[in-house]
Amino acid sequence: MQTKEDIVFPDYPNSLLGAISSVLRHYGVQDTHATLPELDRALQNGPRNVVFMIFDGLGVDMLEHDLAPDDFFR
């Protein structure tokens, strides 16, 4: 049984919404949500293409259980 200390709560200021907003602003789309400053800095280098892969809803428990210790996605 999980205890309160075991639960990983969402980090809303650094969420997928911020990442999406950063990419939208990079391409000139108006958006009202906060962006991710680190991603904004990376996009300032003017990449020609942006590949945006979203892995959401996987859960930390699933990743820790199913991925090898040296897996790329750890």
C-alpha cells in the first residue's frame, strides 16, 4: 500500500502544458499559458525542426518496474 510519502504529485509549473506553449510560441502561435524557460532557451537557437514526443500517463511505478536500470527512458 502506498503512503503519502510514496506519491509523486504533479509539478504543474513544469508540465506538458508549458512545453506545448513553448513550442507554439516558437512557431509564432499566440498562447496565454506560461512557457518552460529552459525549452524557450533551447528553441532560441533556431532549430529547423522540432520533434515533440509526449510520454504522459506512464506513471513512475510502471517505469521503475518495467524498464531496465540502464534504459534510455530512465
